[in-house]
Amino acid sequence: MSEIFMIGRKVIAALTSGILMIAMYSIFGGIGTGVFYGMYLLPIIFVYGIPSSMLSDYATKSLTGTKRIVASFLIHLFLAALFVPIPSLISGYKIDTWFTGVTGLLDTFFLINASIAALLLWLTDELMKNKTCQTKRRKCLNWIGGLRI
């Protein structure tokens, strides 16, 4: 039963981090840019980010406290950094052209975006695990639910 709640939490964290990325792009490039990037970013977060985050939870389940949080953060960033070379290697992309010329700009763009998305996914997931945040979220939802028209 715990796995079902974990998957649900990961889906909510992925959706939240995707919406935050869309909001970031919308602020810096306009709503059209945000929607355009979100259209491609959300499926990647769901297909790559959720399993990566689940792997991170599995790898750090024996750790507690700050050690678990730091290890989880590093695993999220490491797996985000692998997002650029793994598809490139599968597609037969030449290793010596990474981070050079036009392809280097794309690689850097993907690396930065994958790192930001991983950071947001990690942060939202950790906040959802935090007991203090859970209590505050429950109070806020009860307050919203108590508003009657």
C-alpha cells in the first residue's frame, strides 16, 4: 500500500515541478514559450523524472535525516545530468561533439533544464514528505474547505 502512495506523491511532485517550469518559462519568455516548453517537458518529467525519483528513494531508504536528503539531492542531479548523454549514445551521436558548436548549445540547454527540473522535482517531493509541511497543507486545505458560499 505504501508504494501506491509513493507513486501518487511522485506524480503530484512531477506535475508540480512541471507547472513551476512552465511558470518560469512563461515569466521569462511569455505564455506561449511556457506552454511550448511545457508540452515537451511534462512528458519527459513523467517518463524520466518519476522513475529517477523512485530510484533515488530506493537507494536512500536506509539513510535518515540530512544524509538521506543530501544523497537524494545528489542522485536527482546525477540522473538529470545523465539525461543528455544517454539518449545521445542510444541514437549514435558522436561523443567528441558534445558541448561543441550548435550541438553544444543544445546540450547545455538540455543539461540546465534537466538540472532545474530535477531540483524542482526533488524539492517538491521532499516538501511533500516533510511532516511540518503536511500539517500546514492540511490546515490550509481545511480552511479552504471551510469557506462556504
